Amino acid sequence: MGKYLVVVESPTKAKTISKILGKDFEVASSMGHVVDLPPHSLGVSIKKGFLPYYRTIPGKEKIIKLLREKAKGKEAIYLATDPDREGEAIGWHIKNKLARYGKTFFRVIFHEITEDAIKEAFTSPQDIDMNKVNAQKARRILDRIVGYFLSPLLWKKIVRGLSAGRVQSVALKFVVEREREIESFVPQFSYGVEGIFTIECKSFKAKLIRFGTKKAPFSKKEEAKELIEEIRGKNFFVRSIKERDYRKTPPPPFITSSLQQEAFNKFRFSSQKTMVLAQKLYEGVEIADKMVGVITYMRTDSYTVSEKAKRETKDYIRKAYGSDYLSVKDRKYKERKQAQGAHEAIRPTDVSLTPEELKKYVSPDLGKLYELIWQRFLASFMKEAIIRTTKVEITSQDGKAEFLLEGKKIIFDGYQKVTGKDEEAILPLLKEDQQIILSDCRLVEHKSKPPARFTDASLVKLLEEKGIGRPSTYAPTISTLIKRNYVRRERGHFIPRELGIKVCDLLMEYFPEIMDEDFTAKMEEKLDEVEEGKLEGVKILEEFYPSFRDRVVKATQAIKKHQEVTKERCPKCGSFLVVKWSKRGKFLSCSQFPQCKYAKSIDTGVSCPECKEGVLIERRNKKGYFFYGCSRFPKCRYTTKKLPQN
């Protein structure tokens, strides 16, 4: 039995810290938040200055009881929850629950779970930061007010069980607006000319940039075809060769948003998956029978790096790659105004632990993510890569046709020594005035593309750029949109579902402020000011609530549920069937419900390829993923992720 009790959020974190602190410390896990606002009521007294009524989360009674038993007789209780608003609030709530059982409480903060960081934190404990607690409280109350009053309106108009939220609703708007841009997009066509030139028995492609006074590409196909006929048969020579060396700077170390973006781009990891893997790397993995936290805290928007980590990283680069690869000076990166400088960027806790070594002990996905973080962090302290670009101007003897041939060669790989080199385009040795043979000339059609649908990477990037949400909210926001059936992820891209479009349009009509990205971003800035001690959380709520409540009253009076009547008759009572909504989508129901309870799914019209008798119906599994199944289930168990053609 230890002298001191240490409370953290997760069992993995508890296991790692326990082995570092030794027998004098007993480490226990709260399994996250222990209290919250009640689930089925507002839980906030507006008249009493937005006073929250916290309740023990169902299922957490046993955990609180266990923590109280462990707290008895301890000389001190250390609150070692995560170093952000949520972690501070969890620590504060735990302190309130254990106040009668502990004499002294300390708050310990660390950004990496290593022996040095943990011991340093415990030698200089702090008090609970009430500014952080107040910021989390204000955010929670604000989100509860929005959700509590908007959700019933969605139930009244569409279907029970829907939800709306400050950040998720704006994210939904982005996805819906992008889909409408795609639907209204009209492609534009242009036509270029590509020449195939033979140099020293090798062929290279060059693009036509000018013919006479006309610049490529061309708007008319026939015009480009006519030029091709004129160009064929002409003699060409190298008119000029221009070389330029430029320095390519390494990207900064990862913060939460950039890690989620790069993990999706490289491995197609969803934001949620990336954060789950990063959490495991932070809390500790088992290496040679020892629990070790191998990266720093993964919810951060700061590029700050500790002086100790800088020294260790520079020493490693000198030893592993040589001094020629070490950057002469430390780089500074532009951060957003509200970035939390007390946090560090996401980095390895020990750069000498190479990805190759770690991969022996962890799953492939954990190994991939660690390698991404390790490479990016080392690269940020290395020299720029030096790239030489070569532009060769190839001109016809009569001076009418001008082609451009481009090459790229890496002169010094610099930081790309660890991240991997850019693709090169090596050209043969050429001289000015050298004769060159045009072996072929062909038409290249360019069709403008509509804007791309959002992915995890691009949506997180936009949310960050607009100042909507914070590092801890990106992944949960996307997960909520999918869980609510507002958005569907298909091959990594987000497609709004009809239900999501309905919700978005209703909120846009009656609550434009909630759907305004500027308003939402300013609200985030105000919450940051609460955390900095510059603003009281209650002031935000007092400014927001009156106008919001007025809009709720007006919307409640104006909104009426629309019912779409079909021409199809109910096979039981003969009444018309109507379209209704559930959380899983549309279905058909008898208009005489509840007297007649007949209902059926709306099928896709595609015959089941296996039994030939049923039709395919869109279904959703417990994890929220969509698939198509036969209407004759369970007699026919055919399923497919992709809808086949009839």
C-alpha cells in the first residue's frame, strides 16, 4: 500500500506511470470523466447564472467508490490527468469527489510519459488551473444549451433522436455546400499539344507553350488539331537551357491537425483511428518488458519543442547522418494566435528509438504512425534539400513552335534523407543550338474538375483554417456526423446523406448564427480567453443565450412537419403509404399509423444477384457502416458494400 495516490484517466497510462514512480505511489484510473450534466434534462439553471448540475455518469459509481477507498489514509493525492481543458476538468471533478478522503491534493502536469518527465512533474506539483476548468465548463454548458434546444426542433420536423451541435453543424454545412458545388459544376474543356522528342535514343515529353502569337492551351479542339499538322515535319533545336537551384524547407513537426491530415494522406487512416493510435503511443507500449510512452501528448496546436529534446535530436542527427545534415539554426513556425505554447509539438520522447526498433514490439499501424512522427520531427532540425530544376526551350527552325521540357534533380537531399526523396526527372546532357528530333505530336485534352469531396484530411484542414473546434474536437466531430447518419464515408470521401441535407437546410433557415463559421470561430476565441483568465465564462453565455432563445421560440412556432405521401397503397389496410425518417434513413409507413403499423424499407430497385427474387436494400451495421442486403433476408443472406448494376 503506497503513501500517495495518483489518479489518471486510463488503465494503460496508470500501468506506465506506476512502473516509473515505484512502490510509494498507488496509481488508479478514473476511466475518463466521472461526472457530467444529466443526459435527459438541460442540467443548467439559467436564472442562477448558468449554474451546472453535475451528476455521476451512470456506471462510474463503482469507480468513484474504489477511488475513495484508495484515498483513505493517503498522505497526498496527485491528479495526473491530461494537460488540457478536459484533463483539468476531470482532475477538478475527481478532487471534489475525494475531498473528504484526502488531506492534500496536487496537480501534476507532463507532456510525455517518460521517467524524467514524470519525476520532474512530481517534484514540482501545481494547483488546479481554474481558468482551464472554467473554459471547459463554459464550453460544456454552451454545447448543452445548443443541443438541448435544437434537437427537439429536429425531432419535430424530421425524426426523434437527431442532434445538432455548434461545431458539428458547421462541419456538416461545409460537406453539404461542397456537394452542391459539385452537383452544379459545369466542366470546361481546353486542348494542349504534347511533343515527343528523341534525344540520344531516349524519348522525352515536352508541352507546346506557344505557336506564333497563340499561347497554349487552346479553347477549340479543331484549332489544336490544325496546329499539330503544321508542327509535324518541322525541324527543332535547343534554343535555351536555364538551370536554377532552390532550397526546399522541411515541414514543421506535427500538431494534432497536421498529423491527422498526413496519416490520412499516407495511410488512409481516419481522424478517429489516428487519435486512438496516437493515444496508445503516448500512454505507453511494452518494449522489452517495460512500459514506455514513445510520443508526447497528441492533442496540441503548438510547435514548441523543449530545449532538452532539441539538444538530443541535434546530437542524434550528427551521429546518424553527419553535421552536414544538421540545420544551422532553429526554425520558427507561425502559430495561430490562441495556440497553447505550454504544450509541445507531437514528437518522439526518445529520438534514438528508431521506427525499425519499435516495429519489433508494436502492431503495424502503430509502427507506421510512429515512423511518420519520428521522420517529421527529425526532418524539422535538418537542412533544406537542394533541388535543381532545368527548363529547356525547344524551338522550331522557323521560330513558330515553342516547346518546354522540364527536369528536376536532387543536388543535396537534406531532410529528405529521413522522409524520402522527391521524384526526379533526369534530362540527358543537352547543349544550346543542338538539333533535336520530333518523333511524334499529339493532342492532349484537359477537362476541368469539380471541387473534390472532403476527406478526413481536407475537412480537418478547413476546420483548423477557419478556427472552428480545437485539437481535441476534430476527430469526435467527424465521428458524430457519420454516427448520426448525416454524412457517409465512401472510399475516404464524405458524401452528405439526405438526412444530413435536411438537417443542414433547417438549421441554415432558422439558426444562421449557429451555422456561421465566423460566429463559431469567435466563440472559440472567447473560450480561449476564458482559459487565459481574460474573460469570465458566464459572460459568453449571457451574451449568447437571449438571442438564441428568441430564435428557438420563433422556429418552434414556424416549423411544421412535412409529410410526403406516395402513390403506393398499404397491403394491410389500403391507405396510402408515406415517407418517414429514422436515424438509419427513409422508409415507408402506413399513413394510418398507429392504427395500422405496416412499414417497409425503401429498396434500391436493384435485383439481388444471388437469389434473383429479392431486391437490394441499404442497411447499416452496428459500427455505423453501410452495406446492401437482400430484401428476402434471412432466406437470402447476400450482402455487398458496392451497389451492383442491374
